[in-house]
Amino acid sequence: MGRRRKAREIALQVLYQMDVTGGSPGEALDLFWRNFDAPEYARPFCTRLIEGTYEHLADIDGRIRGVSSNWSMERMAIVDRNILRMAVFELLYCHDIPPKVAINEAIDLGKEFGTENSGSFINGILDALFGNLQDDHGHQDIIGIG
């Protein structure tokens, strides 16, 4: 398993916990590191994903709502919702990560941790959102070139 994949899996667990309990990133990460054996190499990227997703949550959720007309955020499975949030954070704010990588990683996480429909659901939402981003800003801005 790749280093970033492991960090994404941990970030998903922590974001899930935060979604359910309403805790802050610092508290949630502290609790995770104290109670679970996680590789040290995963901590920096994991922390970046969690803190960034939390910091930009209102914008991220708004963008997801904008492309998920048939699904309210509250109706989405908690796992799917948090995978989407993390992937949208990567698409919008992690210019060192190619969009295809962020999208494919999110789909794979959905297949592994969600329901049998999670992968296609996540793919549909992210594909629509990425299409909107390309229309609004052009592909070069999205991948950090522009």
C-alpha cells in the first residue's frame, strides 16, 4: 500500500469521527494517534488532509451540494460524504496531486470502505464537480499550472 493511500485511510477514519462527534481536528487526531497504531510516515499528509478539509468545509460542502441535486449532504452515507469532502479538498487545494489521482483514490476508498454503490456514486459526484471546475477556471488552474 502506498504511503499516501494509508494517510487517506486514516484521514477518512478521523473525518468520519469528527462528522459523528463534532470534534476538532486537533482533538480527533490526538485521540487517533493515542489509540491506534499508525505509521509515522502517514502523519504529515493525513494531518494536511484533515485540517485542510475542516478549514474549507463550508466551501467544500457547498460545491458538493452544487453537483448532487438528488442527494442532500445529510442523506449521503457518512463514509461517502467524508470521502467526497477529502477528495474535493485535494482537487481544490492540493495542487501537487493530479486531479485524476485524487478522484481515483476517492473511488477506491469508496469501494473499500463504503457500500457496493459507493464507488460509482463518488465517481459521479467528483466527475460533475471536476467538470464544473474545468468550465469555471480551465484545466491548467485546477492542476496548479495556471
